Amino acid sequence: MVTPPSDTPNLPNGIDLTSTLHLSALRSVPDFLTETSLLDSLTNEEFNILKDLASDSAMFIALSGAGKGARFLLDSDLVSIGRDPKSGIFLDDVTVSRKHCQVTRSKNGPKTEFAIEDLKSLNGTYINAISKTQTSLSHGDEVQVGKYRLTFLRPVSGTQVSSVE
């Protein structure tokens, strides 16, 4: 029989000292940002690109984390995201599944809507730090695919108050 170390506490049977830490609640997510602060976090170039986007398009911009500064145009009805080089958005990292998720664009009358669907990826797809299998996307949502954090942005109008350069 193996004897535990002398400093091991003597606990009654049935007491479990392990627990799951849910760290997603400890980080801020874009839905707490105001529209102004979100737009002010863009460079002048990024803001001008969003001003020039077609009304039925959208864009992912990596505002932080892996691939910071990368921009991905969403201008077709189906955009695949994954580690497969044939993906519409190719994210080359082991934290991303080959066929991780996909973004669909649809018309609802005059309005264009975007949705994202996880394709049974190993690490899941997170929208504003919450694991989702399928959900609609709104301006400012943060989509996490593996280690990549992509902010979903629709066309904008007006002028930028300040910017990050």
C-alpha cells in the first residue's frame, strides 16, 4: 500500500478539492464598448475601409491577439473559416480546426444579416466569450476561433472622433 506524504490533509471521503475555473467572465468583451469607443479603436485606414464597404458586406478585423491587424472581407453568401488552406478565411494554427466554422449572409427584406455556425470544431467558436454552435452576428461582436479574436464590423458612416495609429 502507498502511504501519502505526511503533509497531505486527511479529508473525509467524498470531498472533491478540484473545481472548474470559468475564466471567460474575467475578460471584457466588445458588447460592453460603446459604438464610439469601438470605432475609435480602429486606425484611420480601417475606419475608411469600413466607410467604403458595400451595404451588404461586413468585415472581420483582428483588433488584438494573434494576427492583429488582419482584415477579412465578408462579401459572399458563405465564408468558411478554418485551418484548411482552401478556407475562405485561412487561420494557420493548431488551435483552429481544419473546418472550424462558417459565416452565412442572407437577405431579410432590404436588410442583410450575417450568422456564424460552428462546424463541430474541437475548441469551439466563441461569440463575446460565450461558446455558440450557431448565432447571428451584430456589429462589434468578438468572434474567437482558436487563438484568433476577430471583431465583426458592418459598414459605417460619419467621421471618426479619434483613432489609434
